[in-house]
Amino acid sequence: MKRIIMLVFLFLSVLNFVLSQVPSDRTALLNGDEGTQAKVAETLGYPSPKSIIEQAGTLKLSDTQRKSINEIYIESVSRAKDLGKQIVKIEEELHEALQTGFVNEKSLADDAQQIGRLRGRLRGVFLAAHHKTQKMLTSTQIELWKKSWQGDVKK
């Protein structure tokens, strides 16, 4: 019986930790994951470097294209991780300040504005990567990508 109670307690503790993750997209921020930050770019024909790398064979990328797009991807993920770490740090500090009551209107506004600026810069990193990637492709490759991407969206 004690074992069951301990397991339930442990489960609830882990569940509480997972559900209280601050911010809710913490893992994505720390991993440099794009998520939906540049979805509008994709719908308008600006592919993500990751999706182009994944379709390199189908799109018949040249070695130069493959190398350049891979560099775009690596750079964007690296920059995204750096910004993500900054966002998570401020979000955690804000969360802690709210929990302890060490806040005022100015500190809340400052933190929110700082988080907003960083998230804007993060989105800019991904949008720029999409733009640079599109510039590396031929019109035929872009059309092939659009057909495959639209097929994925409809699924």
C-alpha cells in the first residue's frame, strides 16, 4: 500500500512539474525548434531550410545548394537556441517573482516587453532563414516543394 501511495505521489509530482513548465514552449525554445513561427512564410512559398534538406533528393539540390541551405539551417537553430535561452530565463524569473510577490507594475511591464522583443527577434530568425532558403532554390525546385508541402498540409 505504501508503495502505491509513493508511486501516486511521484506521478503527481512529475505531472505537476510538466504542467507547470514555464514557459509552456520551453522545450521548443531551448531546442531551437521553429514550431509555427514561420508558417505564414511557408504558405506564401518560402520553405524552411529543414524541409528542403529533408527533400534534397527529390528537389535535386546541387552540392552548393545543399551546403548553403544546411549552413542557413545550422545558423538559424544556433541563433534560435540563444534567444530561446534568454526567453526562458526571463520567463522563469518572472514566474518566480509572481510566485514570491516581488513584482510591481513596472517590473511586470518591463519583463513582458523584453520577452516580446526577444520573441520577435526569434521569429525574425526563422523568417530570414526561410527567405534565404527560397533565394537558394530554382523556380522549378520551389514549385516541387510547394506541391509536396501542400500535400502535407492537406493530410
